[in-house]
Amino acid sequence: MYNCYATIIQIDLHKMRKFFLATLISIAVMMTTNACSPVAIINPTTAPLSNAKTPHLEEKTHSGTHIVSPVNMNQIHSNEIILATTTSTRDSGLLDILVPQFEKQSGYTVKIIAVGSGQALQMGKEGNADVLLVHSPSSEEEFMTAGYGIQDSLVMYNDFVIVGPADDLAGIKGKTSTEAFKSIYTTKSLFISRGDDSGTHSREKQIWKKVELTPDPKNGWYLESGSGMTDTLRIASEKHGYTLTDRATYLSLKDTLSLEILVEGDKSLLNIYSVITVNPQKFPMVNHEGAESFADFMLSPDTQIIIAEFGKEKFGQSLFTPAAGKTEAELGK
């Protein structure tokens, strides 16, 4: 009888021990699972506003220029605006004068993305900019017709010029833009195109279309830099070639270049700059109030006076002519 009870007690103790160990293991597993389970971290850079790809771009601040990418509107605070603009407004030095004044008056901080007008407009189409300052009228018209912008106002203008080496082997000096392009094509003289879908590149293609000629980079004399105006001018200077440029960028670099203005004054070479605010109905994350504030600043009488005076002291002539409140038909008269 004693042995029977002893056996039963041993069996019960054995079951209790197994139960106790199993309980401890279950508790340990639960604690480990809770401690190690991953926490979902929302990273705004993984959820861009648009599905479209955004290239790495230059951002210019007053402490210098560095690379930023991709531009993400979800990361922009309400006191910041993104200005996508053509390189000529930056390279001429105009924005170095205007942006600090706007920031001081408005309290906004401006992130300047300087690219070709085509890329700037594309940023607007993707909702990756709040406001645009560009110079490609035909592309701007398409942009507005598609509903990407809600305000498109003339700000200023200057002109394009054709520059080249002093010896002018193609003999284009004093000719019209179309005559000059024909001579360059006929003589197979080196021509450096921006080739970057910028406003300048767009105007160049319009001239080639007028003369019904299509230069081919494979021919050797027609090269595409794929760069901004500053780099394109420097390449043309180093290689003793011709190029089409806006007057402002050329004059700001003139002392460092071996290039002269050979063709100017064509009505077809008028270079018009507009400010466009991106449509917040298409892209709710854009800073529309900031964009409107910047547009109003650019069109204000005080800013238009600054634009009219810019460059006179250094170059003896204004680099831009104010155009707020005017129509395209009234420009250049």
C-alpha cells in the first residue's frame, strides 16, 4: 500500500514539474516575442507625393550649393517653399539679390532648385515644387492647359544671343539667327548645344526647325553638353565653338570666356521669364500660400525696380527688363 501511494506521489510530482516548466517556457516566449517584435517606423522618404521619379538635383542655399534628392514635399514645413527655376536666374546672380530680401520680408525660407526649364516644369507636374520661375513659353502653355498651374505671370525678359570665337570662321557676325544657324550648319563649325530640354535648348530647336535643318551629334561638329548655361559656355569657350545663350549668363561670365556676341537683336531671340504657382488642387501638399507670396513679391513694383537696376553697375546695362503687367506682344518694343 505504501509503495502504491509513493508511486502515485512520484507520478503527480513529475506531472507538476512538467507543468511548471511548460508554464515558465510559455511566459519566456511571450516576453521574448513582445520585446523583439518589430515596430513599424514611418519614414516619409519612402512615401513620396508622386509615383514619378525625381532626379538628384542641386539645392542652392546661401551657405553654398549641395546635392539633395529626392525632393519630398511631405518633409517641407509650412514656412518653407521650393522654387524650381532655370539656371540662368541663378547663374546671373539675380536670385542672390532677390531671395534674401523675400525671405526677410515674408518669413519664408526658399529652397532653390536650379535646373533647365523643362526639368523645373516636370517638377511642377510631379508636385515636387511650390512655385516655378522659367523661360519656355510653349512648354508653359502646355503646363497651364493641363491644369498643373493656376497662375502664370510675366516677370521679366532679356534676350538670347549667339556667341562664338572672335575669328568667327562660320562668318555669322551681324546675321539674323536663322542665317547664322544656316552658316554654322553649312561650314560644319563646332556648335555646343545644351541638349537638356531647357528653355534655351527649346529655343535653339525652334531655330533649327525654322531653317529646316536637323544637326546630328554623330557628325562631330554638333555637341550636346547636357549641362546648364555656365558649363555650356565654358565648353564652347575652351573648344572655340558657337552656342546660343541668354545674355545675362554670358555677361556674368564674360571676363572668363573667349567668346564674343556675334548675333543679337532678333525679335525671335526674345527671352521671357514667368512665375507659375503649382495647382494645390492637384497636389494638396504644395505650399500654395508660400508660392503666392513669392509670386506677388516678384511682381511687386519694388522688386521690378530691383530687376531693372540689376547689372547696371557691374556690366553697364541691366541684365533683365521688368515685365510685370505686360503682355508678350508688348515686350521688346
